[in-house]
Amino acid sequence: MSALPPLVDVRHLSVSYGHGHTAVNRLSLTLAQGETLAIVGESGSGKTTLANAILGLLPVNAQISAGELWVDGTDLTHASERQKRTLRGRTIGLVPQDPMVSLNPTLRIGQQIAEALVLAKGKRYPAVDADIVELLQQVGIDKPVLRARQYPHELSGGMRQRVLIAIALAGNPRLIIADEPTSALDVTVQRKILDHLQRLVSERGISLLIITHDLGVALDRADRVLVMQQGEVVEQGPPRQILARPSHDYTRALIAAAPAFAKRREPLINLDIGHQPILRLHNVGKTFALPKVKGEASTFVALEDLSLEVYPGQTLAIVGESGSGKSTALRIALGLDKPSQGRVWFEQQDVTDLSWRDFRPLRQRLQLVQQNPFAALDPRFTVFDSIVEPLVSFGLLKGAALEQAARELIGRVHLPVSFLDRLPRELSGGQCQRVAIARALALKPDLLLLDEPVSALDVSVQARILDLLQELQREMGIAYVLVSHDLSVVANFAHEVLVLRNGRVVEQGSVAQIFNQPASDYTRELIAAIPGRQLTASAA
């Protein structure tokens, strides 16, 4: 890059925790001024520990046990807290992962940016309000004066993430560390946020360190990619080299598991049109009443004129950005919400107007797998209790038969029987999601509704869960409705795709039709924004 000394210079660094666990082991890397480096690895690989070490924010029970860590000429290995604090904000800015957790819900946006500006300048100064507006404009937020007066809950996820970037920029840093900056965002919002970070890097000459488990993001955005496994660097190099000629088995496994780089699979079934659909929504609409505000609309149309059919053994994917109506459609299919207009059919039965009690027997036949596996399981229940809960609730089995059912179900999702005695906190995210799937299978349903079932999981765990779901579909003929904002997952898992935008169907058709010959500009925009698409398209 240049003859200048590196901005970050890590030499044989080891970081260990009090209980003897080494999170980072003899790691070396450099980051030049103006360079974008992506660190890729799964949960537990040591990515975040490394970032915290560079920020001087290691937890109390962690210590640098070997090696050196230099940032902008300062040796952080032996630096005082005061020296570390001087670097934070002014030399290094952080964009954390979760904007809802990272922003103070009780303070207006402007106040939170002002805090960062005052910390960087050392005191309150007259132009602080103008600087707040300028920072909000720099990160691409519309109506910056209004946004500065709003609270975090009044902004979308993408806007909140931009506010975090504005806070990171407040001290005019030379390095920005972005820790999973887009993992919870829609694909198009993700693209805009990453485009914006890249533009800031090129305009200001800032260095950017992206920490991600998404190989597509890393390969699209970085000058250099560093792959970590269990605290060690297993491989590093330019993105094209990593994708075309990975030298390490772990990197090859990550690429093979990443949906963005997988060869699209052919649909597993040939549907016999003589079959009746298991689920049918016909001209379904849903309108919500809003609090009365003078000059504002009194209703919100979440869904309009939605029609779809799902057949036994088929996977229908519903895709679209936040607010497109995907979750509302799932809730109506589950009978948790009544449509404002239109009809819902389960097999040959019109279930639109069924009461909760009348709908309950049907719940044995359709089940939900939620997005967050930890939130979906009761933390006080053992895995055994969670899995058999539906069977107990419907009074179907007890005693030895219940225990036998639990053993069969946990085996079906490829977990050992010994896990039945564990609590959710003793499991990884992928293991928790398998337990949630086992619970959903307990009643032998004909239809599973999958609400972002792998978005919270590492890429290799994602691949294993999707393989498991496909295996179950082959064996049991279950139908799936998959709601997802990850189009690369949809391309490798679904048979039919329905694209929603602002509650309306933009287009629907087979996976091959939607991905190879999209009819609408909106679908083309969604497909173009898939991480990893830039590199695979140029390599093709």
C-alpha cells in the first residue's frame, strides 16, 4: 500500500481468559492506512476477542498473555487505561453489531452523537448541533434535523446502524472496526450500509476492519481477507485468491457451506398437479388501525391481495425487505391473525373464521420454527421438556412412550440422547435450533412455517440445518413456507419463490425463473445485492 508504518501491527498475539481458555493464539497481522481487511470465522474463532484487544476493551477476566499489539505507534500491550481511552474514538471508531442494544433507548439520537463529539473534542462547543446534522448527512440519513430529535425505536434497523456509523465517525478516527455491522439487516439495506462504509474509506483514507461470519461480505468488500479458526489465522490473502484457490481445508469448508457460492440445487420433487394444496391463501389482505394523529393516516395496509398455494413436499419461499408483510402472512397462515379480507384454506377446509378452540386441532398439523433459537426455548426447560411439550399439551403420550418419543425426535435432528438433560444455555445456537425443529416435528406436522430459521447462525451451521430440513422433507413429505431476507439461502432451498414489497406481490414463480429471469426491477435489485454476488459474477 505505502512505505508508511502499518496503522495496526499485531505480532504473535495471544489472549487468554481466566479459566485457561486461549481465545487468540500467536496471531500476527498488519493493517495499512486506507486498507480494508476482513476477518472471517465462525462463533468462537476469536474474531471479537481480537477486535476488543485492538480497542483496549478486553473484559476483566481476559489478558494478553504473549506477543505485542501496536496501534498508531502505541504499544497497547503495556498501555495504561488513559492511553487506551485516548486512542478510542479519536484513532479507532467502533460500529457494533446490534444497533438496538448499542443505542440508549432513553436518549434522542442527537444527544448520543453529541456525547461522542464532546468526548472527542474534550468539551462542549458551540458548533456541536451543526456537527450532529453534518454527521447524519454524511452517513446518508434523510431529514437529519428531524432524526436528531427522534429516539432509537422511531428509526428502522438500517437507520439505527447508520447512527452507529455517525457516532464512530464523531472523533474523525483513522480506523473503523465494524463488528458484524449488517448481520441483522435486509440484503438491500446491508448493501447500502457497506457501500457507505467503503465510500468513507476511499474519501477519508480511513482503514476499515470488518469482522464477519459472512464470507460473501468479506470477499466482496475487502482488499485482504484473513480466515480465523479457534484463535489462529489459517489463511489470508486477496479475495479472488481465497475464493479461487483456498489453501486450507477450513476455508474450503466455509466456501462450500456459504449459500452465495454454492451451485444452485435442482428442485427435489416433481409436483403432481393432481395434488390438492395443503395451504392456500386467496386474495388475503390485512389492515391495522393506527393511533389517531391529526394529518396522519388512520390505517396501515400490511398485506394486499395476497394469493399463494403450497403443496405437500414443496418449499415456498416468501422474500422481501422488513415491512414487506412476510411475517404478517405467516401469522395469518398460523391462525394467529385474522385477515381483513380474503380466505385461508388448510387442505379442503376454510379456516378463515375459525375460533381459537376450533383451530387448535389443526395446530397438530402445522408448526412454526422461529428465527431466534434461544428466544424460542424456555430457559428453565430441559431439552427433554421442550421437545415433548407439544405431546404433553395435546395429551397424546405419557410415561415410557413419551421418553421413547423424545429419544427418537432428538435422534432425528442428529443430536445425542445425552442432550435431553441439558438446558438451552448449555447448547450452541445451531444445537438450540435443532431442538426447536425436533419440538416442531413432535406432532408429525404436514406443514412447517420457517421464520428466518438460519439467520442467527454461522454459515457452516446454516448449511447443516438446511441439509437437515431437506432430508426431513424427503423422508416425511413435509411442506415448508420459508420466510427469509437471505436470497442465497432461498436459491438453494426453495422450489417456488414469492416476492413481496410493501404488502403486495411483485412476482412469483419457480426458483429458476425468479433468479435467472426476474421480471421486476425490485427483484433484480434484491438479487444484485446478495453478498458474494459481485465476485462470483465477475469470475463467471
